[in-house]
Amino acid sequence: MISIAELEGLSLERLEDAKVLSAAGRNEGAVYICGYAIELALKKRICTTLGWTEYPDDGKGTDKYKSFKTHDLEILLHLSGLESEIKTKYFAEWSAIDWNPEIRYSSAKQTSARACLMIQSTEKLLQIL
């Protein structure tokens, strides 16, 4: 299990990591890490919405929480209870977060403009989540 405080701290640390990577011209890493920051923040919000103190870690062989064991940001957003608000009030920022964990295997190059947009959108969304 990972606590709400740990999830929040990790999401903010990943955002800072993305900024450092972007400043060093490592745009692919910056884009990837931004998505990861959003994933962590969404999991924190799910805990808050459901009144949990920790996010389930299904590492003990139980399938009790398997529906929460996802990296899919759309599913996590839905579970967070903020889907309608995010998709209406923060549509531009949410749309900029075009991410899935499989991009870590991609050789596609990311531009500095793309990395900057992801960082800016992540900063805004982390304030809400």
C-alpha cells in the first residue's frame, strides 16, 4: 500500500524530474515522466474520493482491487470522481496529456515544445488533482 502523502510527494517529485530532463534536452523522458506524475496524482485523488488512506497494492496475490491496478489515465480519471470537471474546465490541459506507459519503448522523438506543453499541463492538473 502507498499512502496519500507518498503519492502526492512522488507526483511532485516526478514533475521536478520532468523539468530537469526537459532542461537537459531529454524530451522523451520528460514527456514520459509527466504522464507518470499524472498517474500518481490520479491515484491520490481516488484515495481521497473513496476515503482511503492508502492506494491498494495488489502484490499479495489477491484480486480484490484488480480494477484499480491500471496505468490507463482515462480509467483513473473516471475513478477519481473528477472526470466531468477535468474534461470541461481543464480540457486543453487534459488533452495535452497524451500518455500511456508503453511510450517508454517508443523510439519516437519528442520536441522541446511538446515536453514544455506536457510540463505546463501537468503543473496545472496537479493543482486540481
